[in-house]
Amino acid sequence: MRIGIVGYQGSGKSTIFELLTGVAPDISKSHTGQVGVAIVPDERFDRLVEQYHPKKETPARIELFDTPGLSRSDQGGNAQRLGIIRESAALVHVVGAFTGGDPVAEVDAFITDLVLADLQVVTNRIGRLEKEITKPLPNRDELKAELEGLRPIEARLSDGNTLHGVELTEVQRQATKAFSLLSGKSHLVLLNTADAEVDTALLQQIEDKGLSMLAAPLGLELEVQQLPEEDRAMFAEEMGLGEPSRQRVLRAIFEMTDLITFFTCDEKEVHAWLLKAGSNAVEAAGAIHSDLARGFIRAEVMPVADLLRLGSEREVKAAGLHRTEGKDYIVQDGDEIVIRFNV
Ligand SMILES: Nc1nc2c(ncn2[C@@H]2O[C@H](COP(=O)(O)OP(=O)(O)OP(=O)(O)O)[C@@H](O)[C@H]2O)c(=O)[nH]1
Ligand SMILES: [Mg+2]
């Protein structure tokens, strides 16, 4: 799953990408986008590592995708850039509040660009369907149903609304699946401020639009991160910076996804795994290794919260908080799992 870092040119996307992934932006990839990996901060993982002192630690990771910025005065290249953004599962929308522009107007303008891009895709399809249904095709009824499904979506978009919070029918879901519509993707506004001071009135205005948002001086924080370790604290204090927001931003990004975390742990390795919410025990086994899914017998499950609270697997078992689950068990966020299998 790829999370797109999106926004207008020069808003600070590549700066934030570097802060979050540690990967310096590669100029040769500025037209195609660049992928980097970030660790998902998880306090439970850190505490499991403290408890087990494993030889190997494997935290969960997500892919971030630094995309080419849209041009504010579209000179024709935005269609291609929007196509690149479409490959993202969710959008982190970076708004630069260090250049003296109007961030609220930028948020509106960017969202309008997304809505218009979706509208164009939907309108094209409607145009094609209208022609098709005049022909005596065997699947004419299906095409008609698709057309009727798309019309309310088109109406909503042409009124300038996003697709957030819209309940789609099954026909609509199928009809729009391949379009990967931009204005329906999870959307987090990241306000990249000039310094540690945050304009609360500005934040309020963006929040009033019903958008999730975070504000932080991310450019400045990258500068701090790039200093030699011994100079960081002093510089951060001089600049009035509090706790670095890197972890907070990554956590918020992770929360936009529909992923949960489960854990496997022993003295050899503590490993955090990501899984689509609603997945069952066999799917969790498959995330670890296909052999574990193929030869699945049962899953032994205990909540990590209990494991941390009681201090060891033995204590959890003694307290009767350890369970044996079958194939259909829906894995919960924070489960510690041992898969029993036979191949
Ligand atoms: N003062 C200040 N400058 C910043 C901040 N973030 C980014 N910049 C500067 O703004 C310029 C653009 O930053 P980038 O991170 O390259 O912006 P971008 O969104 O990746 O730009 P494109 O890839 O061209 O769309 C660079 O010169 C950065 O140094 C910030 O928080 N404060
Ligand atoms: Mg960039």
C-alpha cells in the first residue's frame, strides 16, 4: 500500500518525504515520483522489544510516494501528474505555510483540482456509455445500470463536492473501481509551517472544512535532523521547537489506512505485521509466509496489552487470557499470534 505525498509545486513534499523516510529526493525521479519506506511508530512494539530483547527487531513499514507537484496555473502537465497521484491508496496533502500564500485558498484549490479530475473521468465514461446503450449489445442492461449509477456521482462532482462520506452502491463501486477516484481517497492535510508558532485561527478554518489535519514546522525539523547529533538539542531550543513531529505525523498517516498491526515475538525476533482490517487468521498466516497459510492448523492468540501488563507469555496463559483460534478468526489490532501449521 502506497501513501501519496501530494500538493502543489514547492509546498515541501520532498522535504517531508526526506524527513519521514530518510531518503533524499532524487531529482531524476521528480517527474515520475519516488518511493521510500517509513517505519510506523508503535509504542507496543518498542515495549515488546524491551521485554524480549530479541536478536532481531522488525517494525512495521509503510511506503510513501513523493509525487510531482501540481502546477497552480495548470500549463497542461497536471493531467499526467494527477494520473501519478491516482496510484496512491491515500493522500497526504502538503500545504506550504512558509511562503506567505493563503493556505486555506490552497487547500480549496487543490481539492477542486481533484474533484475536476474525477469529474472528467466520470463524464468521459458516461459519454461512452450513452453511445453504447444505443447499440443492441448483449450486456445492454448492465451498461444502463452502470450509466444510472454514475449519474449521481457526476452530479455531486459537478457541484464541486468530493466523494468523501458517499455510500456507493455495489454497481457504483464496480463502475468506479478502475478509476481510482482521487476525491474519495482518505485525505490528511499537512500544514508545513515556517516555525514552531502555529496560527490557530488558520487551523480552525481548515478543520471547519471537515478535513483531518496536522500542522508542524517540518522543513525546520528536517534541518535539525540533518545536524550532527550533539548540536540538535541546542538548535531545536533556539528555534523554539518542541517534540519532533515526525512520529506524530507518521502515526496520523498510518491511521488513515485501513490496516491493523499484529505481532509475532520470541527471543529471536519481535516483528510487527500489517494486515488489512477484517482479515482472518489464515490471511495473517499468509502475510508471514505462504507455507503458514497453506498448512494452517490453528492460531494461538494473546492480546499484546495483556502480555505487556503481565510481563510474560506464561503469566498470560496462567491468567487464562490466551486463546486458540481457527481459520475464520478475525485478527484484532494488537494481537500477538503464533501460527501452528503443517506442510
Ligand atoms: N522556510 C522553509 N522552506 C521550506 C520548508 N519546506 C520546504 N522548504 C523549501 O521550499 C522549497 C521546495 O521544497 P520541496 O520540498 O522541494 O517542495 P516540493 O513540494 O517537493 O516541490 P515539487 O517537487 O517541485 O512539487 C525548497 O527550497 C525547500 O528548502 C519549510 O518548512 N520552511
Ligand atoms: Mg518534490
